[in-house]
Amino acid sequence: MVLDQIDIFSKENFPSLFQSNLSKYYEYSVSELFLKFAENYFTNGKADPLHHPKYGNSLIRIPDTYNSKCLKRGLSKDESKVKIIQKWDGKKLPIQLFLKDFRRWIIQEAINENKKQSQKSKSKVVSFEKFNQKGGRIEWIEKLLQTPLEDYRNYCLWRIIGPYLLNVRGLSEENTVKLLQEWLDKCNGMRRLSFNPRSKIYSTIKGSRGFKPISLATLKEENRELYFLLENMNILQKKV
């Protein structure tokens, strides 16, 4: 983690990115955040904005295999096949060439995160579905609680399930921990978690106080891949 040892990139210089558990980069190292920058940089801004690469998930797909996510979305085998577009020429570029651009990028990310957290702290109101009167339950989130996922587990914890259990169903922290742990155990059975579940659960509870789960409209705008995945899994009611 070379960048973490450079003073100008110290986490202390960017508290909104690394010290707030509301930030999407809360558990990142600076070097891992560079992966996010590099992905955007080398694709000329065309990379998936919802993709957050880390050391634990930055794996190269094997050529001539099939991307299961593409197959689940209904794409053909040919469209889902992993292909080699261009082979590496073996030349390494010095990282110093990108540090200036990376510093500009990380400063802008910190500014954006500051604005977002400021807006949240002022209103502490997030639009969400009107739920039925039987215990304040939201049907699609109840279905999600019974359905393990291979991806988006962290996102679901802090944007959907944690705030729902605490602030809609009004459960105690003890019962919330129990339900979140049960859900993560099922998710881990599908694909191993890339984070410490106990630590993640308690940071979720701490960051969820006073917030409601996001609405389906916000989910579709903020995380389209997860929205359509839940729709295809019949967790959401498809529009006809």
C-alpha cells in the first residue's frame, strides 16, 4: 500500500472519505481508492460508477468463460462471454505520472462527500415507501431479508436493511444485530463476504440512526444493477 505511506494522501487529510462510516469509502485504504480512480481514468470516465474495486474483489475474469451476471440479465452466451480485447505489452508505467491527477480527483471526491453528508445531517429525512399498517412492514424489504445475495451485501445493509429494521420496524439493536447476522450468514453461504460481518453490522447500526431506507425510485436511480437484480429475483413486483 504505497500511497498510504505518502503524507499528502494521508487519511487524516480526507476525513469525510475515510473517517465517516456514512461514506462509501469508509473501509478503503488510499491505495484501494486509487483503483477506483484508475478504473475511471483508463476508461475515459466510462466505467460503471457503481463499481467500487478493492483488493479483495479486483479479480480478472478468465477469457472464454461466461459472466454470470450478464447471463442472469438475459444476455446471450456470446454477449456474456469474456473476451480478450487487447493484450498487455509488458511495459509498466510509473505511478508518478498519475499522482497529480489522482490528488485532484480525491480532493473532488472529498468535496462531494462533504456536501452529501451535510445535506443528510440537515434533513435526516429520506423518501421511502408508504408501508402498510401491520407493524410498519415494507414487503419488498421483508422479501430481501429472506433472500441471500452474492453481491451488494454492504450496500443493502446501510442503505436498506439496517435503517428499515431500526427505524421502520422499530426493533431493538439486539434484535437488529440478530437479523442482520442471519442474513449475512446466508449471503456468505452463496459467496464469501469480503468484510468482517460483526464490524460491518455495528457500523451499520451506528450510521442508520435517524434514517429511513431508500425508496424504490431512489434505488433505481442510485443502483440500477441491484434494482433490476431484485426485480428479476421477484423481490420487487415487476411492472406489467
